[in-house]
Amino acid sequence: MRIVIAGGHGQIALHLEQLLAARGDHPIGLIRRPEHAADLRERGAEAVLADLEADSPAELARTLDGADAVVFAAGAGAGSGAARKDTVDRGAAVLLADAAELAGVRRYLMISSMGADAQAPDGADPVFGAYLRAKGAADDDLRSRSALDWTVLRPGRLTDEPPAGLVRLAGAVGRGSVPRADVAAVLAALLAEPAPLVGRTLELVSGEAPIAEAVAAA
């Protein structure tokens, strides 16, 4: 499979690219900085320069030509303000969906966040509130598109712990944490077995079920 990953130098994306390449898929990571390309190549991925805040849907669609699936793994990142949460965490996800429709790529996996809600209040941290609203709005936009076979994955608190390969995956799982490497492994499993999980929003935390069993049960 030819799989294009927006935010190709992110931590989850790098794990995912390595998993996909190891099983014989062709991962393509979209990056903004040329110096990041070597990290993708080390993991068996092709690196393509793209600006998800400036490119048009038509420009991005040319990059998606021939892809079997797209994965949105981009994010404004720590230290960014509320405005950039909207332009990246929402706007770039919408851009990728527009481009996928233009390119005829139906399969779209969204890495969202537990608690994402377009109506989320500011709470104690207004920037985090803006992040949840941006992710929720991006999820809502994706779920409105009948031309895409979408799945929204909402992990709990992300950690850098070694992968355990044991998770809880369902429409609602309760609060918890999950290693980024396990999130990537779940995404790889969803790409391998897409049909039963199209049109689903799934929460993910560490648990007791092996990933293959958790995906099958979901």
C-alpha cells in the first residue's frame, strides 16, 4: 500500500513509517523542513516537502496521486499558540481531506485526541482549550464527508514509554495513557483491516488486549 502521512516527522508518524516499511508498504511522509528527510529515510519512508498551512488542495492532491490511504498525524506542537492550533490541527486536517477527495483517495485516518470537541471551553488553559476545539472541529469536518472512508482515532495521554502491544480500543474507554509507539501500531492495524472500522470514532489507551485482538473486537 502507498500511504501518505501528513506530519511525517512527528513521533507517532516516525513509528508508523517504520512499521509500514517493515511489512512492505510504501510510506510517504509530508514534511516542511528538508533536514528532516534523513530521519524518514532511516525508517524506510519517502520524504516529500509540503506546507500544510500554505499549499492549496490542488497542489496537495498531486502529492496524493496514486495513494491508497492518508493519515493525518500533523500538529502545531508544544509552545504554539491558539491561532496555530486552528491553522494546523484543524485547517491542515481539512486541507488533507479536500486534497484526498480531489485525488480520489478514500481511506483517511485521523489522529485526534481524547476530549476533542468543537465546543470545548477554555478551561484552566486557554491554549489547550483551543487545541481541543481545533481537533474537534477537524473531526466533525471529516465525519461529514461521504466521499471518504474515515476513521478517527482518539488516544489518551501520549507517552514515550516502550510499546507494550496491549491496549483498550472502543468508542469509549475512559481516561488513561498510551505509548506513541502503540498508537502507531494501532494505526498500522487499522490500515491493514479497514472495512469494519470505517465511519468509527475510537478511543485508545493502554490495556490488556493485544492490538490485533483489540482492532478485531472494535
